Amino acid sequence: MSFLNDNNWKDKISHTTQIGGIETSILDNGLGKGTRIAWINTGTGLRFKVVLDRGMDIVDAFFNEHSLAWISHNGVTAPQPFSDEGIDWLKTFSGGLLTTCGLSNVGGPNEDEFGKRGLHGRVSNISAEIESIIQPDPLVGKMDMSITGIIKESTVFGSNLELRRTISCTLGTSEIRISDEVINRGNTTVPVMVLYHVNFGYPLVDEDSKINWDGDWKARDTKSEDIFKDGNDFKTCPPPLADHDGPGEAAAYIEMNTDSEGFSNCGISNEKINLAVNLKYKKDQLPAFCNWQHWGKGEYVTGLEPGTNLPIGQKQAREDGTLQFLKPFESKKIDLAFNISTVKE
């Protein structure tokens, strides 16, 4: 329980930042030099970095002394809006708690009569136009805080998609809420694909940490059957695996179960550090789900990835009838929530 849940703090603080809030800044060194960020502190031990120039994705995330997210060798990099050829996306992939894929393609490079697309689309390499920052003001009873921005994936004479994202928290609560709305600002009907690439890493992810999801599954491909096979405990994190060095990996596609209100839940729990993270979302908004596992030495990560589609690319989604479309000025809303808690009360 947060110290904010009692009233002992009243009359003892001079500035809200003593307990939490939103702080914006600009990185001044390394691959991310010149990149705008926002640190959000909930006053509960949960604090995280929103990269405003990378689609308002979340990279670093901590609860008390423990990191929740996997950070790639790159760390935060400056946006590269034209890195949408082939697998160039990987050159600037930061990992992080949340990387957004889309808005027109999720999955590998593909091409058809409707166009050519690179790995996972452009949205995570586009800077946001910040619309509002609302700070908490606990002295007058306002505990909520939020940051809202607009990310535009557009081209003249072509698709004109806009992502309006709000990330919100409440002082005293270990929760991150994401409210997205994808809007077609163009004058033609266009495809839309969105996938939330959630990347958990050490120390939350460690040997014997549990991967939590529930549903019918199948291995993505033959290579993935080395892990995702009947009789193998693929929901318990293994030690680093030599055969996952370099491009080694495994993935499963899951038909997620839902609760009575239509929500699906997934996450990671680690009893050794008494920490768990749960991601909750509406399955009717994000019907597809992938569990990515990459246990390479020094690249030790598992990804939980809800999406409008599996990461199969726009071409295949169109062919198999799962591709979604937005008419002019039609929109699609998506809501997710991360909850961080202790395993043992």
C-alpha cells in the first residue's frame, strides 16, 4: 500500500514533485541525443520513461529498485521516420516496456499490388505533437495525471492515419493506463494494423519467472516447436539458451481466454523478488496475441504482444481476411492497463 493512501503527507509537502508527477526533458547524449522524453512518477515506486519522439512509447520502467522492461543494445535512439525498408526497424528498436507497431503493417516486410511495407511499420519512429500535460495536484484532491499526444502516419495522395494517445496514472496507484484512438484523416478507406510489443526483461524476467497467459496456442513455425510443444514448460523462463544467440527465437500464437467482462490478461510474475506485472485489455479491440521468447545471452527477453492482427504482415492479413479497414474519419479505440503488484501480500 502506498503512503499516499493515508493522510499523513498532508501539510508536509511544498511541491507536488516530492511525491510524483510528470517531468519532460531532452536527452543530450548518445544515440538518443535531442530526443524528447517524459518521466512519469506515480509515487508508489512505479516510474517510467515515455519517449515523445518515438510514438510516445515507453522504454525504461521501474518498480522500486527493479527494472520491468528489456532494453536493447541500442537503448533510446532518435526517431528515423524513413527506416521502413526491409528490417531496418531493428536498427532503432529500443525494446522497452512498450513499442507500438503499425499503423499499416505489423509483422515482417511484405509487398503486393497495394504497396511495399517494412518490418512493423512506421509509427514508433514518428514524433508526437504534444496536446496536453495534466499534472496531479494532491493538495486540492486531484491525484490523476496524464499526457496526450498525436502521432501522424501520413503521405500525400495516400494513407493519412493519426494515433491520438493518452497515457495516464494516479498518484498512489501502481498502474499505467493507455488510451489510443486511431483515426483515418484521409478521404479513402485504408487498412489499419496495430500491435503492442510489450518487452519484459531482467530482473522481472529471470530463471523460474512465470509467463502468465491463458488460451489455446500453436507454435508460430517449426523452429518455435523446440520450445512451444506439448510437455514442455514454456511458461517458466529458462536460463539463457545458446541456440537463441543471434537471431534465435521462438513464438506462439494464442487464442486468449477472457473474463466475464471480455478482458484478457497476461503478464509476468517473479516470486524471488516478490513482483508481478499484469497487462489487461479488451479482446474485442485486440483479438490477436503472440508470445515471443528470445533467451539469447545478453539479449534475454520475452514479449507479450496483443494486436489487431498477428504479426503476419498486411499482405497475408489481407489474403486470409483478418485485415481491418477504416473509412474516412472513422476511428478505432484501444485501451490497455499495466498493473504492478507484489506476488505475496
